[in-house]
Amino acid sequence: MNKNYIVADKWSIIEDVFDVENVKASESLFSIGNGAMGQRANFEEDYSGETLQGSYIGGIYYPDKTRVGWWKNGYPEYFAKVLNAPNWIGIHIEINKTNLDLNLCKVSNFRRELNMKEGWLSRSFNATLKTGEEIQVNTKRLISIELNEIGAIEYSVKAINFSGEITFSPYLDASIVNEDSNYDEYFWKILQVVDAENNGCIYAKTLKTEFHVVTAMEILLELNNKKINVLQETKIEDKSLTYTYKVNVLEGDTATIYKYGSYVSSLNYNNDELLDASLQNVKEASLIGFKKLLKLQKHSWAEIWNTSDIIIEGDVKAQQGIRFNIFQLNQTYMGTDARLNIGPKGFTGEKYGGSTYWDTEAYCIPFYMGTKSSDVAKNLLLYRYNQLDKAIENAEKLGFKNGAALYPMVTMNGEECHNEWEITFEEIHRNGAMIYGIYNYVNYTQDFEYIPKYGLEVIIAVARFWHQRANFSKAKNQYVILGVTGPNEYENNVNNNYYTNYLAKWCIEYAVDCLNKVRDSYSEDFERVIKQTNLTGEETLEWLKVAENMYFPFSEEHNVYLQQDNFLDKELIPASELPKSERPINQKWSWDRILRSCYIKQADVLQGMYLFESEFSKEELERHFDFYEPLTVHESSLSACVHSILAASIDRMPKAYEQYVRTSRLDLDDYNHEVDEGCHITSMAGTWMSIVQGFGGMRVCVDGNLSFNPQIPEQWKSYSFTIIYRNQILKIKVNQSETTFELEGTKDLQIKVNNKTITVVPNNMITV
């Protein structure tokens, strides 16, 4: 595959050559969605080459039975997977009875564009069939933000060198399966197929989880921009509904089909309402029409970009990269439904099952807090609060007691459903991310009331887990945490992972601090929570013993904290000495060799120092960065952004820029050779942080005010970003000589810039 085939452009992702080697990667990169549903950029017409069909509905999943060679007690029964939903986009195309298939004909003038500014996907090409007919095809597709159960397609075929018949056969296909199914199961049961004049639907339900879903379509046809009525032929099979329309054309004529699709589910409707709702949706969409839907889409995206855009002058690839990241984040999660969350692949592929990981709390919450209403980030926290009972159940299955909670590594409904032993049982640092997410939200929004109302119960349950998970080592005369995997998954089953131990200590101390504040200021909530959790003062004193006596592995020789107890037993060879032919090592080396190597998927120690930067001196940050950065291979999508932010904070701008480019173009340039499986959505929030927290140096001070330490890469003329902070909009622009701040709001805002306090007055620009 050509890794650098995406054309550089400020507002669009563009592919201008058709290459079968790039098809699956492009299906990921050009995906579209609206937070409720999403679609890989599969062709509407048939394609016999390698492809991954992908249509997805938020919150609809299947508990695929876990597949392992050796069952262990406490193992999750299933691995939840977002379902490949019935295909709504498909249109068989025939030219004089010859099927259109880009894998079987000559293709020229190919161009595909994902317009991120306006939220639509287009494709155009000329195709010469084996029978000699040449056609020109233009398509445009959108998934509506405003009407979030609707998708729409405009598909035009022009007869270049022939007269004859163009046949459109739009269909709904529920025979799809997940490529990642453990046992090749079919996950759907068809309940009903409904057909009518130019519209119809398939009513299905998921097996086991019993989600009811109706997929509908409505069809309109035009010839040379004039609506036509064509006799409809109907074909109903067990799992599909196909309509066929034959259009007679003369040389030079253009025939166009409009296909409106809809998903409705039992998440939002009673089962007996689904059929009517789905057909009403596509009827409404067809009455509005494609052009007006497109106009609505442009308006919706203009509002989104108003508070989330980052503008970079002087570096088109950097500009394209950040907008691609922001675009994908917005179309993956809109924040309007606390039942939904952010899967690492979003709606772009099946890998990771579309489930929720710790990425949300550690990486995504800052993006949504900074670019949307605080309610959006709050809904992400409520998602975990609403699953606290399941987190307690998960801990009980592993032998924990007294209301201790272990949040799942992977989940759809709060139950753990990851099917790798070292992840499920060892990567317990995710529990700390749950609490850091609460801390981060409260610190940024000053919505402390979230803690007495919801957060405190979660904080107590997690503190109980850490208290029980640590044990006292007589040899070290301190508390230790054994048998874990940190964020660096290239070290499994290690003792005293620095990041895990640090989070455990911090979570306990934060829990006691929150308890004291709630007791003093929210007495009714305090009494309710204490009664509900049976918490005593003696228990919190036992917690503090663990926190105050936590062990951290440290090297006197290198003067750094170690990833884990035995890290220095490894041969320390910089990653720069690895031959390119052996990268990425997770695709070239055995797992045994990786585990014995010094190479770091993402640096655990640096992750901790990023989250708790204020606890470390600049000299400490420099020392640890210089030790770990050369050993890090960045084969986790979550790695480069943290390195970029830390590099900027210690004035290593060339390294910060290098890592920014890597994180912003991770998928566009396919650094890890895996974009065909889907894009890395959650790490994209880290890309946003690389600019805002990295180059912009934005932090929340101890006094609750914002501070900035702006820097700019030498490759850029300027960059600007917008922050929603305490219900006001702050616009920041940085160039090579100065920084400007502009406030949209009603109250003066006091901030620090380069450690000096300034006051930003609404509707007045201030230059530093």
C-alpha cells in the first residue's frame, strides 16, 4: 500500500488515484458518522476486491462468546462487539446488463473527497466496462447531524459513449457478519421485511442482547435533473430487500438515484413504534431532498467548527492532520446521550469491538470539555457512574470485597468483556483513569457538586480497590502492587509498575480530600453516601497507610523512576538502532522477544508525569524524558501525543513538533500499518491536546484559573484555537512574535501568561 497517497489539503481528505491496495485503508479514512450511527467509506456499487463492509449503530452490540485456549477463573464470558448493522448504502449498478465493479473495469479520473468543513463524502470516476461502455460516475453521501437517524446518497451515472439501459438496484442487506466474529456467528434474526412503492425496510433483532433495529430506505430517480417515475421491480430474500429500476438513456444523458436510509432502534423507541418511525424518517428525508439535507449539514458542521477548529498557517499537512482528528472526534461522539461512549475505532472499523476503554477518561474528556458544553463531558462521567454496580460485580468476581470496584478494561454495559488475560486482569491502571476523569472535569469546570451527587460513590469504591489490591512487603517495608500491566503493554505481569502505583496512591489521597470537602460543605450528601457505603473513619485511615507508604522503583544510577522493578535487567538499546525492516516490532517480532526487550509501546512513567506534571520539577521531567523517549517505539496510538506535550513543556520544540506530526497524521500516513482496520479515534483527542496543552501550554492553576505558556514550531507562521471555559469562549492566536487573547462572554477573565497575571475583558483583544 502507498502510505502517502492522501493529497494535502486544509479542509478535505482527498484521494486522486484508484489503487486496489488502498481500498480498505480509504474505507477507514473516509468514514462518516454523526455520533448515533456511522459508515465506512464502502462503495455503493458492487466491489469484488478486498473490502471491509462496515455500517454501525451506536449502542447496538453483541456478546460474542470469548475464545481462548485455556479458560481461567474470573475470565469474561464474552467479548462485546459493536455489530456490523444491515447495509443501507448498497446499489447494484448495471450498464446494458453488465455489472459495475471497479475491480473488474478500467478506472480513470478517480477522485474521492471527504469534506470536513461541510460533513460530506464524494466520489467521481470514469469507468470503461469490459463490454466497452464508458460511464462517468459522481456520488455524494452524508450522515445527517441534524436528523441523526438519517443518511442520504446522491448517485449519478452519465452515459459517455453509448445509448441503452442503466439499471439501479438499491437494496438493504441484513446478511452481513462481523469480520472479527470469534465463531463466525450470524448476530441478527430477521423479524419482518416490508416493501412498498419506492420505500421499504427490514426489521431485525440482535440475538442474545435483543436490540430491535429497523433499517429503511426510500428511492427517488432523476434523468437529466428531472424527476422520473420508473416501474419498480421488487425482490425479497431471507435477509435482503432489493428494488430494481431500469432507465433508458441516450449518449450524454445522466441518470441519478437518490437513496435515503435510516436506522431506528429499541434504544430510542418502543418495539411497536419502530416500523412507522423508520419509514417516516426516510419519507421526511426524501421530502426535504438531498440539496436541503446538504445545506442543513453544512450549517451543523459550521456550528461545530465554530468552537472546535484549530487553524494552522504555514503547514498544510499539519493543518489537515488536526482537522481530520477533530472531525473524527465530533462525528464519533456528540455527547447528547449518556448511554453512549467513545470506542477506540469509533464508527470506522470493528477492531477493539467498538467498546469503551480507559482512553475516554484519560484522553477524550479534555477535548469535549474544551470544545463543547460541560454537559457533554459530564455525560461521559455519568456513563461510568451508571455502571458502578457492574464495576463492583467485576471486582467481586476477582475476590475483592466491601464494595471495592474494578472498572472494566473494555465494556459496553459495565461488565468486563476483554478476551486477553494480561489486559483483563493486570491492566488495572484503568481504575485510576476513572477518578482522574472526575478530577479533571471538576478542576476545569469548577462543578464540584458533581462529586457529592455522583462522583463520591465511585471515588470510594475505587479507593477500596487500591487498598485491597496493594499488599505490604516486609522486604521493602512498604506497600507494593504485584502482577500488573501498565499502559506499556510490552511488559506483562510485572511488579510495581510506576504508573499504576502512582495512580493508586493519588486516588486514595484524592478520595480522602473529597470526603473531607463533602463532609464540610454538603452534609446531607455526605450522610447519604456514608450510609450507603458503610464507610468509617477507621477504613480511610487504613487507606492512607497504603498511600503514604507506597513503593516506587527507582534507579540511583540513572536518577529516574523505573517502569517496573526489573526494568534495568533489560539490555537498553535505543529504538533508533532498530532496523526499519523490523518495525513495527508488534508485527515483526514474537511476543516473547517483545516482552524481553527494553522497547516501550508507550512510556508509563512519562504518562504519569504528564497527568501530574505540577508534582515534578522541570529538571525531573527532562531527566525522565531523556531516559525513556529513546526507548519508546510509539506503537500505541496514545503515545506520541503525551511525548509531544511533555517535549513542549521542557522546551524541546523540534521533538514536540516531530511527535505532533506523528500523532496528527498517525492514520493519514498510516505510521503503524493498520489503518485498514479503522482509525484511532480516542488518540485523536490527544492530538488536540498536543496543540492546546503542548504548544499553547494551557493548564488549570491551583487557584482554578487558566495559565498559558505559548510556543510555536518554527515551521508555522501562526496557530489559533478556541476554548470554552466556564461558559465563556476564549480565542487564542499565537504567531512567531506574540500571542493574542479574545473573550466572548460577559465577565472579565483572569489568566496567567508566561507566569504573569493578565485580565481579558469581553470583546477586547489583548496582546502579549
